[in-house]
Amino acid sequence: LGIAPFYFALAFPNSWIAANDFYLRLFRIVRLIKLDKYFPSITLIDDVVRLKRKVLTVTGFAAVTLWIIFAAFLYLAENLDTENAVDPVPVYGCGSSNRPAI
């Protein structure tokens, strides 16, 4: 199941599967669940997520809120910049011999 997207993409090179097989390859992570009988640390991660669900929910909410706030600040700072290029470095910038006297 984990290697099937590779063979589908190989068999049908111009199909949707070939263009988006990286989405299907994410199912390889499911194979880690089978390792639980050999490595109990996978169950430990599940226990931590289950026991600390409230703390993780609050942390996730804070992270998403801060992400939206700082993205809005970035938009407000950059929305008037219509030129899609990097601003030039000043003459007195890095490595220049024309540095102003301090």
C-alpha cells in the first residue's frame, strides 16, 4: 500500500496520480502504526496526546491566533509594495569600502 502510488505513477505517467503522487505517499506514515508492537514509544505519544488534549488545544489555538495576527501585520506592512523584487542594498552596506565614518 505504501509503494503503490510510485507504481501507479510509473504505469500512468501523464495521469492525475503521477502529478499528485506525493499526496498519496503520505499514507506511508500509516505503516508506522505497525511498529507499535516492537517499539512502545508510539503508544506513549498517543497517551501524551490523549492526556494533554486540553493543553495542546490551547497551544494550537494560541499558535493559530498569533499566526493570523502576524500575517495581518505583514500584509499591512507590505500591501502597498507593488514591485515584485528585492530592494537594493544601500551603498554603505556589507563589505563596502564607502562606509560612513563613525
